[in-house]
Amino acid sequence: MNRRTTVLGAGTVLLLVFGVLGALLPVPYVAQVPGPTYNTLGDIDGTPIITVSGREPNETSGNLNLTTVGIPQGRLTLVGAVQGWFDSEVTVVPREQVYPSDRSVEETQAANRQAFLTSEQAARGAAFAELGYPEKVVVQDLAEESAAEGQLQAGDALESVDGTPTPDQAALAAVLAGIPPGSTVEVGYTRAGEPGVATVTTAAAAEGDGSALGVLILETPYAPFDVDIEVDDVGGPSAGLMLALGVIDMVGDTDLTAGAVVAGTGTIDGAGAVGPIGGIPLKLVSAREIGAELFLVPADNCAEAVANAQPGLPLAEVATLDDALEALADLRAGRTPELC
């Protein structure tokens, strides 16, 4: 065997070894890909994303799609990372960015899910505020071993305690501070637009003097009907804007899309401010694939969106819920929305 043959043989063996190692060796990175989109006016496997109880929902048309980023199962290998770096529809990011080292994968997923549930709450509040519903003290949940079990429930607006109006949290706190623990009180409430009275034996306040009703509350815009949002297996807060628009379309007085397919993303707070999100290039790909006619982009993501623009997909810049509604009004009227 001559020297050349020996070198070629050794090189081939090394290439095979590196190939095998590259295909098996995990790297501290994660691949992100375009995820599914969900029409907030529609359903997932037969379950409506937005359900309205206590009034008839509006007839809607078109789509208001929230967009997501997917993460393939399993650890990313060296070969997979290299392939991802050369694929325009894959983003490879440090694993720490997605799964912080101080949390388990399960803990991270739970935190992301909680962020989504919080965004649901903000979306409802922003939508109701936009539609002009007043703020009230609303029950979010019952405390463990709550004295209000069987009397009050999530979604109830607390109107009074023993005849004293409780229009805000300060008024509720003030009246409860003067009631000794163990007292039986009558709590006036509104549930799905209907008034009611609950009889509750109070517990001791967690701090200071006075009583507690055993409920977790939030001062938020309140409508005389229930809106439930159900989207499983989605985490993070970036669906807030599209959920708020979906609620407005379902219970407002305008068909927001007039039959058009609209996609978008962005966080939202109770005041209607739209915040930036991650994964905008991949979400634009998802929107293009469903034939979206407009993509609603958080203002702080506009530069990144323009750098990753998809053919035939206009990008509307939105900093607030009002901006998004104006962009949809322009679309319905055949005008060009304010673009990035």
C-alpha cells in the first residue's frame, strides 16, 4: 500500500468518524422553525379559541391569526445546527436563550404557559376597555380553602359588601378592614350581567386588621358577559394583540377583517400598548404560508420585519391596539395601512 492510498484511507475514516459524531453530538443550541398559526375567530380541533357566554357573539368573517415559533423535539446536533445556519427558514439560537440553565425544561414551559395565560387576561381587559366597558373589581380565582367557595366564582364583579359600594380595590379594602374575621357578610356581585348576593363568612386578613373574602381580585374593565379564551400548547405573551382583536371582533360592532386573512403578533397590556416579541422572521414565513394579506408588526420589531420581509406580505406598524384597529379599517376601505 503506497503513501497516497494510506492518506486517503485515513482521511476517509476521519470523515466518517466526524460525520457520525456530528450527527450524534448535541450542541448547546436550539433550532427554531415557523410554527402553526391559529385563527382567533375559529377553533382548534373543534374547540373555539374564543367563546362568548351571556350574549350572542357576532358573525365574523376572515381570519385574525396569531403566529407562533416551533421548536423541534430532541437535542440539536452539530450537523443539524450547521444545516440550520444555512436555512433561511430556521433560526439557530443559544439553548440558554430558550431554556435558561437555572430552570428545568418543564419549569420553563410552565413559565411560558403562565405568560400566555397572563396575556389572555390582558387581551380581554384591553378589548373591553377599547369597547368602553367600565372598570370593576373582578374575581380572578378563589384562594385555597376559600370562605367564598360555592358563593363567588371567577368572573364575578364585586359590587358591594353589606350594602357599601366597592367600585375599586381601595374601597373593597377599606370596608373589609372594618369587619372582624368570622363575620357573615352579604356580598353583592354581578355575574354574566345578572346581579346576585353571596353570603360569606370572612376569614382573617393576611396582613393587618379586618377580614378577607378568600378571593383573588383584579381591577379591570368588566363586560356583562363572559369571554373565555382556550389555546392549548402555546406559551409566551406574544399572542396578546391578536387575542384582543379577536375579542373585539366577536363582541364589538364591526367585522374587523371583512373577509381578509390577517396575521400578526405582539404583546399587549391592559392600556392597549403593543410590545415587541421574538421570532419575527419565522412568524412572517408562517403568515406567508397561510396567504395572509396583512401582517400586524409591533413598532419595535419593524426594522427586523423589513429586513426579513416576505413577498406579497404588507407589514403594518402598530404601537397600540388603536393602531391595529386603524390598520384593519384601512384594509377594509382599500387604503394602504401605515407600513413599517
